[in-house]
Amino acid sequence: MSLPQLLSDPIIGIDLGTTNSLVAFSDAAGPRVLCNEAGERMIASAVRYSNGAAVAVGCDARRSAAEYPAETVLSSKRLMGRSYDEARARTGGEVSQLCAGARGLAAIRAGGATLLPQEVAAVILRELRRIAEVQLGVSVRRAVITVPAYFDDGQRQATRDAARLAGLDAVRIVNEPTAAALAYGIGARGRSETIAVYDFGGGTFDISILQVIPDGGSGDGDLFRVLSTAGDTHLGGDDIDELLARHIARDGARELESVADEPTRALRDRAESTKITLSLRESVDIEFETSDGTRNACSVTRATFDGLIRPLVQRTIDACARAMRDGGSPAIDRVVMVGGSTRIPLVRQLVSEFFALEPYTAVDPDLVVALGAAVQASVLRGDRRDVLLLDVIPLSLGIETVGGAVAKLLMRNAMIPARATELFSTSVDNQTSVRLQVVQGEREMACDCRSLATFELRGLPAMPAGIPQVEVAFLVDANGVLQVSAVERRSGCRASVQVVPSYGLTVEEIERIEAESLVHARSDMHHHRVVDLAVNCALDIKWIEEALAKTRSELSEPYVTKVEALLAQLREFVGAARATPHEVDADAFFAAKDLLDRASMHLHETSIARSLREMSIPTKESIP
Ligand code: AMP
């Protein structure tokens, strides 16, 4: 791992979540989430106590929660800074260890200890601080910590107290939706904007409407004003899992004509993995075991799943409508998605329909708040943030084509916002899906560029190679977010993906990539030309072979011999281009293709004439 140079007194960004917490750091290469020794980025917000002391924190504590229910504290954030009465009313008795602490505050009894929620949070924060110190190799004393937009002063103060107990100075408490906006560079360009942050996680849903008021030269940074918030503290991915688990149990029971079970923990876990797969696939086959040990199977389609969860997702949209009304129904410029449940296609669809905008999904919705906290930390530290502030596309953007070459759609230094479209087709008969790899860089072959994303256009109707028309569109908006969409014109099949191309790039890296492209320019161009020739010739050879097989009886022997000889020559070039492209003489290759093109003209005419004869409608005379 490359460490930042001469790092001293860093400020880390912390997303202190209800279920998971994350720590991130931002340097010249942009923000990144730091992992613990097990490679985990999401640290469960769980602590296990024994004999009055914390003995496990994070994923270890979460994994053993079923074994030590009375000793493990989960979701303590729900109690942060609340009075006992308030906490009891709000959590509906869900936190079983809840008790009255000093001054009527909500406290938790676990493993022989009576704890304030901020003491539990301090254990989590101390663990995040430790992870950062191991990863950065220096001592860490300062942090930016995020809280929900609706947290009141008491809850914010409790968060600061937790930081202090963990040996951290909370230099700024930032609203979670503001952090999400910062991760996208919103507000960094001095524009006034109104944004909606839709946060749908595992257990809660929040919608915030924010107004970004530019700095105006004071140097204090942009102001993110919360116009309104709405949400549901008991609506999230867990409810979706429950619905799906019940559906699976019912469906299986119908097959067996038995009585449906209450979904077990194992079935809920299966439901969650089925849900996650359904975000990518149209249907999932599952096998499961009922509580009496009977093996069962059923299949869930995306359509069934969507029908099942629609009322639940609609509740989030109703909350969006409330927040919009409360915020004075402002015109929304952007929608930012936060939380794992925003990966569900129906969620994305209903949100984009409600706001009539394509929501931002480019940054991982689980990491976006922590990344934004790290961005805020780097701004406070006074680090330069040139990478995200570029107003031009730093490196060309394109897609990989058959054979591994790059078709560049947007060239480096194009001003943003920028847009480009290009038509592509398939290379194999009856291809029903096309894989699109989005790349960034100045080199001619995709393997020498940086891969930004891969996505698939599925469900194409079977057609001969070269017939489908896949229109690929690149759009880089004012915040530098790239949206790539592909649509097959005949069938209307579409797919899209979003990325932030500037993430992870430093100015030096951009310069190095550019310099490398100049060194390799000549050989890269040759490689690209040979690969393109090979792809085109392979299609030509296939068509000529087919036409020759159909019309051979109508052609003269010497003509057939000549075409076959030229075909053999071109096949050799294609073979060599695939094996050792750098050694192929591109001009000779092109000349061989040109010769065959000319020679096959007569063959194509004969073939077309034959097809027309076969298609011709019988004349009156031929009717008996
Ligand atoms: P968060 O609280 O933001 O960590 O979100 C966690 C929730 O997101 C859990 O309910 C997960 O099951 C859900 N989730 C994570 N990935 C996906 C996915 N690909 N599709 C649907 N839900 C997901």
C-alpha cells in the first residue's frame, strides 16, 4: 500500500452508523476507506462486554451476538443523547438492555456494566482510530464525525463526548447527507444547488433536502443548509428480507401443500442473499430447509420481488413527498443515493421517477458517507483538492471493443459537462448479451488503460453478428460524474452504469499516464490498427465463406480458386494478428483485405441475385 508522504497530525473521516461504522482518509489521490487487519471496511457497530469491560468490538462482537445476547450491545446509536423515557418510547422496547442512567438519561446494561450510549460509541470510535493508526502509520487525534441530519444538540454533544472518550477531537460534526454530497464533489465548484439525499440502509430510511450555498470567497467553505428531513427509523433492508423470507416460506409450503413456517434466521439470511442477487439478475432459484428438515425449492423472479416490495418502497417515496413539501417544494438539481438498499433496481427506478432525475449511484452507497467525511477532513486540514476540482476531463474515456482495442468517446481535456454517443454492434451470431468495459486512459489497448466499470446489456433478441445497433452514450455532468448508458435500438434493451472517473487519480498520475501514451504512441496505433483489421476481416471471411457455399455452382472454377486463395491468405493474417499482433505488417494486411474485397464483389452480386430469385413472388403465369 502506498502511504501519504510525511503525514503528520492527520484528520480522519468517520461514519458512525447504527449498524456499521467506517473510517476513511483523503489525500492527493482522493478519499478511501481504511480496512482492518481482516480486510473489512465496514466495522459492525457492536460491542460485547464481560465483567464490566469491553471484550470484543466490531464484526467479532456481531458474529457472537446470538451466543451472548445479554452481553452484546447493538444499535446503541438509536439511544445516543436521549432521555430514558424518550428512548423507551422511540425504540418501542427493542433495545432489551435499556435502563435509566444518571440524570434520567438512557443507559444500557450489558455484561456486568451500565453504560451510556456514548461510552459504547467510544469503544467503536477507539477501534476505528486504531485501524487508521495502523493503516496510516502515525498517531491520529482528530476526526470529522457524521451524524444524521435530524440529530439535535444533545445527540451531537453526546457524539462529541464519545469522541473525547476515544481520545479523538471531533473537529467537525457533519450531517450524513452533507457528507454524501461532499463525496460527489457537490458544492466544490461554488454553484448554488438544491439536492436530495435518499438514504435507505438496513434498518432506517432518511430523506434530506439540502441547499448548497457557495462560500462567496470568505474561505469558510460552502454552507449546506438542511431545508427539511423525513424518514422512518424502522424501515430498511431488514424489512425487505422479512417480506421475501415469508414469500419463500409460503411458496415452498404451497408446493408441499404443507403449512408455512415462520421464517427462521437461516431463511432470512437466504432471503437477503436472494435479494442481493436479484439486484443483478432477473431470477434466482433457491433451495432451503424448513424447520422440520424438509428440503424445498422455489424460484423468485425480479418481477415477483418488485411486486412484493413495492408498497414498502412506496412508503419511502411518500416520505420524499413530505420532505419536499416541508422544504417548500424546491427544484431539485441532484439526487444522491446512500445505503445498501439503494442498489435495488426498483428503488432506483421509483426515486428517479419521483424526482424526474437520474440519481447519483457512482460512489459505493455503503461508503459514500465515510468518504465524504474524509473529504471534509482534508478541506479542514487545508490539503489541496485539485483532483476533484478539475473542470476538464483529465484522461480520455472510452469502451473496450472486440479484440481489446479502445474506442474513445470523450477525449482528455474536453470541458465538462460533456456528452458523446457512438454506435457499436455484435461480433458473434445470436449474441444475446454484450459486455461493456468502460476504460480511462490515453493508450490504444484496454489492457493498458484503467478499467472504471463493467456492465452488461442483456436480453438482446438473437440476430446475426453486426446487425444489432448498440448506441453507447457517455455523459460527464458538472460534478464530474460519468453516466454510461447502452441501448440496443431495435429491441429497446438498455443498461447503464455510473462512475466518478477522477477518484483515485493524482495530478502526477495523470501526467505519468499522458507521458507513457506518448512513448507508446506509434506501437499502440499499429496494435490498434492490426486488431481492428483482424476483427473486420474475421466477419468478412465468414460472410464470404457463406456466400461461396451457397453460390458455388453458379461461379466459374478459376474465380472460385482465386477467391479461395485470397481467403486463405487473409485467414493467415488474422491468425497472426491474434497471436503476435506487433509482428504483423499492417499495410500488407490491409492490402490483402483490399484484394479480397475487390475480388469478392462478383460473389456478392451473384449471392444477392440468388436471394432475390428465392424471395421473388410467383407471377400469374406460374399459378396452375
Ligand atoms: P447499510 O445500512 O447502508 O449498510 O445497508 C445495508 C442494507 O443494504 C442491508 O439490508 C443489505 O441487505 C442491503 N444491501 C446490500 N447490498 C444490496 C444489494 N446489492 N441489493 C439489495 N440490497 C442490498
